[in-house]
Amino acid sequence: MIQSTGVVVVVPKGKAVAKTWAARFLDEAKIDGTVRRALDGNGFTSDKIAP
């Protein structure tokens, strides 16, 4: 069985501030373990998190 897990954040064109905020939020969530805990808590314990 092959499984792929993806997460996408959509920001409307022309919303540079929102795009910057979303990118920073995701980077910080990866660093502080929020993303890892969310994946683990939903059974995705072996999925890797992109740097």
C-alpha cells in the first residue's frame, strides 16, 4: 500500500502579507513540533515532515 499525505494552504493572489504569515506559521509549527503532534495524533506516525 502506498500512502501520501499532503497539506496545502491557499492564499488569494495579491495577498502577499497573508502568504508571508502562512509560510511563517507553518515554519514555526514544524519547528516547535505542532505539525508532528498533529500527524502523530491522527495516526500518521511514520510520515516525514519536509524541512
